[in-house]
Amino acid sequence: MKTNAYEIIRKPIITEKSMAGVANKVYTFEVSKNSNKTHVKLAVEELFDVNVAKVNIINTKKKPKRVGKYAGYKSGYRKAIVTLTENSKGIEGFEGK
């Protein structure tokens, strides 16, 4: 798969639970459906200039949604939880204030 880092890392996931991991250098991103752990590791290292220790990937299922009489699905996505090495600096922009 020959893609650039911006196609692999779609956006950060900013939730209360994911922001609690920032203190331990654990970051959460939405990634493309056809990316694997190696692609995610290389993309994060290229984009943010950090060293990645571990990558975990989770596929979230699509969920049924309903608005009045109209029924549909909220799309599923692929989520990557990235842990940085001890000597690596954090990713800027994630520090909540």
C-alpha cells in the first residue's frame, strides 16, 4: 500500500477517556480502513516527529440510528491507539487546558 501519512491518519479522537491517556503518552486516532499497525506507526512518526513504542488497532462497528421515521446507520471506523516511547516528547495540540 503506497499512500502518504495524511491518508492513513484521518483525525484525532478527542474524548474524555482518550485525553486521560495523554499524560501517559497514549494518543488515539481515526485511521483508514485498509491501514495496519506498521502503516500507522510510520505515519505517526513522520507527521509528529516522535518515536512510537506500540500501536493497537480497533474496528468499531456501525450503529443503528433513527430520526423520526427514517432509519439508517452511523458509519463504523477504524481506531488506532498509539503509545509513544519514554524518551519521546508528546504530540503538540493534545494538551487540554
